[in-house]
Amino acid sequence: MDILLIIIGIILLIVGIIGSILPVLPGQAIAYFSLIMLQFTEDAPFDADFLVVMALIMIGVTVLDYVVPIWGTKKFGGTKRGIWGSAIGLVFGIIILPITGITLGPFGIFGIILGPFVGAYIGESMGGTDSNKAFRAALGSFIGFLTGTLMKLAYSGVVAYFFFSNL
């Protein structure tokens, strides 16, 4: 039974790390559940305080993931159209371009980087914002998106460390 729980935990951890990059999956929450799977094993390596602290950090990262891009966009003069454009641009850069065979660099990494920026710019432009303001808003949305993604990846990396160091 322990082996099955560990395998499920590893799968959750991998999906959690992927979800930290893809905006459609709550990566940090999925990664957290890998610790819960490990806790159900016979050894139960964590105490309740550790799991509560990790859950609170996960909730904090989740809240900040929604707040930081909005703050970045507003700080740089953007609107909700820029935020939506950034998210759509990310999905386009990650999924659509590689499927169609269009790659913007090795492993499509530039699709992840440029997609949110271009999407935010297009979103702002469609809302009637002039090009200078749209560029600034796109930059703010992009910086906010990157900050949120890095927070989620950092949290998932810490979870991975605790998971594998307690096997």
C-alpha cells in the first residue's frame, strides 16, 4: 500500500509542478497533496504542525498568485483586458504554437515568455488603449504573471524537497 501512495504522491508532485506553470491547474495545491499521500504511508514522516504550516503557505501563495498580476497590471496602468490577454497568450504560447508546429525557440520556451506579454498587449489594444499604455500594461501584467509563476514553482520545489527527503 505504501508503494501505491508514494507513486500517487510522485504523480501529484509532477502534475503540481506542471500546474505551477499552466494557469488552468492549481499546481501548488496539487503538489501539497503529495505530502498528504506521503503522510498516509506507514512511516507518516510529518507532524500536524508541519502540514498546517505548509497548507497556510500554499493558501498564501494561491492568494498572491491572483493579487500580484492584478497589482502589476494596475501599477503599470492596465485593465482586466490585459490580465485576460496575458492568460490567453500564455495558453497560446504553451499549447497552440507547439501543436501547430510553430516553435519560438528550443522547447517552445519563448512561447511561455512572449505569450503573456503579447496577449496582454493585444487585450489592452482591443480595449482601445493607445499603444504606449498598452505596452506598459502588458509589461506590468507580464511581470506580475512571472512573479506568481515563480512563487508557485518555488513552493512546489520546496514540497518536492520535503517529499523526496522523507521517502
